[in-house]
Amino acid sequence: MNLADMNRMMKQFQKMQEEMAKAQERLAEIEVEGSAGGGAVKAYCTGKQEMRRIEIDPAAVDPNDVDMLQDLVLAAVNDALRKSQERAAQELARVTGGLQLPPGLPF
């Protein structure tokens, strides 16, 4: 590999880093919804897997069945996180062109 090839590769890498930073910013603004119990419990998180809020339909609150509500909340949160991870993978694949990057790179 000659110096010109190395410089071209470094410029491409820098451009990819810039695009990844922009993608990370977009992910922070994206909001996905997870739900459980037919929408009785909804969880919202960003594309960076940060929970924003949880909404619980008052009809889902039964003081005699707290376990059910806890299960619904967990299911809604897990659904939101799964959707968030899928969305993040899609966003980052646009930048990398589907390139499988090794773990530990600064992206």
C-alpha cells in the first residue's frame, strides 16, 4: 500500500467517523414505542436505548394484581429496547454500508 492509498483510506475513515457522529445525534432524537397488554402499558426510548417515559392506562392498575402490572411494564420496556436496537442498527448500517466493524472502534 502506497502513501496515496493510505491517505485516501484515512480520509474515508475520517468521513465515516463524521457520519457516525451525525448518526449518533439522530439516534438521540429518535423515539420508539414499545407496548404490552394491548397498549395498556407503553414504554418510549431513544435510538440510543435511553428510556424517556412510561405510560400506564389507569385501567391496567389493579391493586390486587401488582405482579401483572410489573410484568406488563417489563414487557413494554423490553419491546421498546428491542425496537430501539433494531433502529440503531439500521441507522448505523446506512453509514457503514453494512460493513461489519470490529468491536471497540470509536463509533
